[in-house]
Amino acid sequence: MKKRNAIVGQSGGPTAVINSSLYGVIIEAKRYEEIGTVFGMIHGIEGVLKDELIDLFEETGETLNWLTYTPGAALGGCRYMLKSTDPDDEDIKRIFDVFERYDIGYFFYIGGNDSMDTANKIYEAARKIGYELSVIGIPKTIDNDLPETHHCPGFGSAAKYVATSVKEAGLHTESMYTSEPISILTTVGRNTGWLPASSILAKGSKRDAPHLVYLPEMPFSKEQFLKDVEKIHKEVGGVFIVTGEGLIDEKGKYVGVSESKVALDAFGHPELGSVGEYLKIMIEKELKLHTRTIKLDICQQSAMHFASIRDRDDAILVGKTAVKIAIDGNSGVMITLEEEKGKTGATSLSNVANIERKMPRDLLNKERSLPSEKYIDYVKPLIEGEVKIPIADGLPEYRRLKGR
């Protein structure tokens, strides 16, 4: 087989373990004579369009090892959307011109739903052009909303961080019930509740946070919400609420967002995040209870200091598996993870591109106010273990690729 080069990119928002998948790709690629080198795209597919690539085989073994401890996207992420697979499209022509000049025969893309759409478009364009290219998607998302896979790398560590934050902030709130009885913590999750639901792991008794969890899969009712809060407040003395950022009402509209003011990201998705303030205003106006809001924001994506070993190992595994199946001649697929640790599969990119996997209703309790025991059984194994990261002067020590 003719020796050709590979290219790898990271897309979308980083997770704590996204660099572990990059590590898996590089380390595995070094094992095969069929691969000359692996080029890294700087800021995903934008790096190809701008011809901004680095040779990852030139990085030292020590630097590569540090990828498994370092958050953020080492190559830089992006939210650039390819609009076409037409060989005459300017982006497509530019991409394959770069591929030809660098003799690219393997394309690896680490990302979520939208990133898999990019990978799928590259795959379809290559077929139309007649360019020999193995295209493999590598899953990544803290939202855990990619279909066809039991879970997604990045989710376990984010779930661990969310549950820990709720456990700690819940005790803080409890100690201040007489003056600040209500806390609302918002996680990411535009249309799916996998991550906010993970807060249930913090709950050991009725008194413990979270007391109420609201997910995009549950149509939001203002009246029922206020009843729930008032009831828990009377029973416990305070209320700790966890919500996803994308609550949706009975009419299918995002709660607390004026359509005329919705900002859109590069993929056309609403930029959310104000739901906590909306609920706070509602509680203080209707129930006259002092309320504080907590927004974890990018901290839940980048908390490598408390990352799950299972999650880190899964991230490395999907990177290595992507290279293996590419060498075996596969293309147009995304790597999937099985429930059993260490087992992988693959599914067509067309099965996952721009498709969200929502939480099934059986993962919520009968009142739909808290995740069920079945959900707890699902998520618990994914937060196992803690990555032992290097510490210097009392703080985590992180590093960049030398080529950056």
C-alpha cells in the first residue's frame, strides 16, 4: 500500500479530554508504515482552508503525553460550517487542493453533531471528486447527544464536575437558607438533558441538592415550576434547582428567550444561557424568595483537574480506533462506544450528522422532576476514577503543542 499522510482536527467546544483523542490518533498512527505523518489542522477545517497545518510527528513524546492531561483544544477548535459537497464549491475546491499538495489519504475529525456533518460533507465530496480518502469521525461532546453511541467522550468528566459542583454548592446554599434559600445552577444542554441530569449523583437524601432538575425533554410549565419550588421550600427550608440552558415550553419555544433577540452561532443554533436569570426573576416576583444563580459555563468543559479516568481512557480509545479502522479501509463512519468498557463500534456519518439524541422518558422519575434510578445506573460508571494530573506550585500544570 502506498504511504500517504493523515490529517486531524478538533471542532466545536473543547471538552476536558478532547486532547486525549488527539493523542490517540497520533500515537496509533505512528505504528503504521502506511502513514507518513499526521498533520494537525489549526482551528479545525478552517486550518485547511487557510493552509495552516502543523506536523504532529515533530512533537516530542513528552509533549504528546501531556495532551492527556491538558484541557482546551490543543489544535484550536472552530464552528465553521461547510455549505456544500459540490466539487465546484469554493471551500471544497480549496480543501481538496490542500489535500493533494499534502498527499492526504486519511481525514480524522474530532467533534459533535455539527462536526460530524463537516466530516460527512468531506466524505461525500471526496466520492464525487474521485479522491481516495478515508474519512473517520471521532465523537466528542459534553452534551452526550450523539446518536448510535452508548456515551460520548467528554460527557463523563463534565458530569463528574457538575455533580461535584452541585454537592458542594448545595451545602453552601443549605447553610444560608434563612437569607438565601434558593439557588439555580445552569448547565449546557441546548436540546438535551444528559448533563443537567447528572447532578442527581450528588443527591443522597431528600435534604440534599438537587431538589428539582429541569431538562429540555420536559415541557416547562411556569405554574408547575412555581408549585414545585414552593412545595420543596416548605418541606426542606430551601431549594437547589438544576436546569439545562435550553428549557422548552409546551409550545416548543425556548423559555426566557425573545425570538427577536436570539443570537445565532455559526451553525444557526440559538446562543442560550439566560434561563437561570429568567427563573430567578420569576421566583422572586411570584414567591418573594431571595434567589441566586450559578452558571458553570466553560468551567464544566475544561475541568481537567477532576476529570474521569474512564472518560480519558474512552477518549484515547476512540482516537486509536479511528486510525485502526482507517488503515483497514473504512471510510464515512464515526467511532462509537459500547456500554462495556474498552469496546467500540462504528456507524455511518450520515446516521449522526446534525442529529441529536434526547434522553428517553424512562430516565426520568414518574413526576419528571428528577432523573430516575435507571439514569443513575447509566451515568455512574462514566465518572469513575480521577486523572492524576501534574501539579506545580500548588496548581495544575498544562502545556501547549510546540508547533503552536
